[in-house]
Amino acid sequence: MANTLPRVLITDNINPKAVDILNGVAEVVYEKALSNEELIQQITTFDGLMIRSASKVKDDVLNQAHQLKIVGRAGVGTDNIDLDKATEHGVIVVNSPEGNTIAASEHTVGMLMALARHIPEGDQTLKAGQWNRSQLTGVEVFGKTLGVIGLGKIGGRVAKTCLSLGMSVRVYDPYLSQARAEDLGVSLAALDEIWEHSDFITIHAPKTRETANLLNAETLKKCKPGVRLVNCARGGIINEADLADAIISGHVAGAALDVFESEPINPDNPLLTLGNKVVLTPHLGASTEEAQVNVAIDVAKQIRDFFKDGFVQSAVNIPMLRKDILDPVKHYMPMAEVLGSLVGQIAKGGIQSVEIVAKGSIHDVDTSPLTLAVLKGLLSLTREGVNYVNARLIAEERGISLKESSVKTLKSYQNMLVIHLTTDERTYTVAGTLIHGDNFRIINIDGCRLTLEHTPHLLFTPHEDKPGMVGLVSGILGNEHINISSLQVGRQGTALSADQSVETAQSLMVFNLDTPISPETLSAIQAQSGIIEALYIHL
């Protein structure tokens, strides 16, 4: 009898427990390591593939993967997998977003304690025959204030541990509600409050446009004198040269880093010369025996469940959604994700709720995939690993309530997707309409009616509704050699819900730009008379 079991290829020296889990539901071939050429040759007859970071699943591999249905990445990051191409080929990609949570959080706390008590320097000098007690006086963490930037799974475990050590914990996380913060025993804080009051600061955020270079010369100056920094999240969030200068000056007492802008670390990195002022480890956050076993087991179980039941827990691309549910709304998915990202970038305050309203021709279909797309766009602004499977769960963990509704009648458009995002300050609204295929337009932003094409770089300038404002902002952009590809002005007063009203004469200019805009240029625009705010949006 011919073998009807699916075939799964495991490579990249994954823990052999993955083989044990898949045996019985699949024919498993285990190769500790394969070159790209070998992978291309072998992949043609496999239904599943399980890898770590060494193998690259790009177009050349996918073009030969005629039977491939699922790729499992034993870890968090999927940079070595072309997700768009995998989606085009109908291949599900899964990862293990929580397999290294405990390892990373324990490493963070260990780094904090090592920094506070000069443990690495004490070990090195003692082994070198020295007894330097007087030179290695540390500080206690009890009674100190810990600033946490990002309260996901890892940040949450670190906060909980440090609370048990007697620390006071302040958290900056724009998607953490006040109620959820109170449940966790932490205090919500703005970034400036984190800088001003924290004795220790630990980072647990992804590297995004908003977080890249977050701690630099300017923000480090705002920090409390004697602050100590810990980063076991992503390199590039701290400007390493600026950090070294701040440590040399004495304003920053020290730092403990597990991740770096360039890895392996450059030998001329100034942090390497700072002795016991810094604790440096070579990206060991997930490097525990348990974590490597956990990610292998997690992904192997997902591949097993997929071949048994057709279901996976941590898909990072779209094919896992049922075809009959996805097909009626699939062209709306890109718009929904963009609207989620847009409303998240214009909103201020802790998010309390999100309402998704489908109007017109999409009022009578299952819009649950659109809700997932909105949440993915919104939550991905401050957290890595958000996907169509876990987006709703992450929202619930953050204390964000969800509401979905539909309206049949619609006057001006055939279809409309409206997003109402409520924070502890107010409700923000954006809306879009699909015009053809995947093409859409953003048609309302907080009561300002527009017909806006989304592009990567946008400048929003709410302003007083008076002459001369367009020329004022355009002149500044021109002086900075920033090209404007298009411009729209919307007058406030076309609100989408009954509880919104116009209190002042206000308009919104939206510039589509060819390039990003610097913080200095934003400040120059915002300083102009009549400009209420200058906000750079990246979509």
C-alpha cells in the first residue's frame, strides 16, 4: 500500500523531540543542516518544512515546493521567510512567539542584577588574582523605580518579577489600558515620565519606526541622573554611541545589553571599552536548553495539528483563514490593516476599545477577518509577532474591548469600513472605501472628509481653518527638499457618528511625501502660527 502520510522535512539542527511529535502523522526526514541548493533539490516532494534561522525560504525554494503546505519557524522572527511569496503560493507560515518568553525575561532580570552589583567584573577580577571589593560597590534594586517600555509577555514577566523584588514599576505602553495596568500592579506613564523618574529602564518593544533610536543623546539627557539601562529586546533601539558618551559623562551609571545594532558586535563599538559600567552578552536571551526545546515542540505540534485537524495557533500569514470566510472580504484586508495602523498612529492615550463598522455592500458578510486585519495593523505598531490568529487574544490581554457591527444603507459610496478607536482621552475615527480590486481610498479622518491614497510617508497637519496654511507648510517642506507627491485638505464637520461634534473651525492637511520627514522639520512646522499639530504617519 502506498504511503499516504504527508512528508515533513526538518533541518537547521532542530531539537529531535520535534521528530517524535510528528511521527505517526507524517513521514519525517531529519537533516541537521542543508545548503540552499540542497534545500531546493529536496523540497519538491515535501508537504511540510521545519527550520530555524539558517535556512532561507525565499522565492527560489517556494518555486520548487510543489507540494508544500506549511513552513514552521522554530523561533519568533521570520526574516528568513518571504511571507508574501509564501502567501502567494498558499503556504502557511507558523512560528513560536512565546517559546522563549521565560528565557528572555529571566535573562533580562539577570542582566539587571548583574549590572546593579558588578557581578561580571567581580568574577573577572577575582579570577585574575585581585580582591577589589571597594571598587565594586553596587546598588540595591529594592525601593527603586523600574521603567518598562512595552508590556507584552516578556515585559509583563519582568515587571512581575521586579515587583516581587520590591521595585516600583512604571510602564509606557500605548495599548495598555488603565484597568489592565491596575490588575498588574503597575503604573501607566508617558515616556517623559519614564525618563524622569526611573532608576532602571528595561526595553521590551520591537524595533519599529517609532522605537528605532528611541534612546539617543536627547532622550538620555532627560533621564534621571544615575539611571541604568537594560536592553534584551532588539538592537538599534538604543543609540550605542550616544549611550557610551552618556556613561562616560556619568549621567548614565551603566547599561546591560544583549542585543546590538550590528551583530556580531563591531570590535570598535565604544561600549566595549567601558569596563564594569556595562554588561554585554552575545544575544543570549533565548539561548537556554529549555527554550530551544520549547520552540521545537511548539512548532512541531502546530505542524502535527495542521495535518490532523487543519488548524494552527500561530500563523503569521493569511492562508490559515477559511476560504469561504476569506473570499468575500479578501480585497478589503489591506485597507483594514492600513486603517488600523493609521488610527493607532493618530490616537493619543491608552486604548480602551475598538469598533469596526461595515457599511453598504459588505454589511451582510462575515467581517471577522477584517477585524483581525484592523487589530494586526493597530497592535503591530508596538509589538512584534502580531498575526491573524493571535491579534484578538492580544487585544483581550491588553484590556481592549471589541465591537463589530454593520449598516446596510449607504448614500455616498458602495462600501465603507469605519474604525472607531476610543482611548482614555477621546474617540478617534477613520474610514475607507474599496474602489477596485485591492485599491482603496481613505475617505474620513476624525470628521474630515478626504479622498486620500495611502502611501508610505504622510504628513498630517491639523490647523486653523484660515488662508495661507497650505503655502506655509509647503514652503517649509520645500526648503528641506522634501517632495510633495499630492496634497488634500479636509474641513472638519463631516463626522461619522452622532456623538461627534465640531467645536472649533479646524481643517486637516494631509501631504503625501516621497521621503520621511525629520523630527526637526516636524518641530519647525508645529511651531508655526495656526498649526495645531504636525504628525508624521508611516503606512
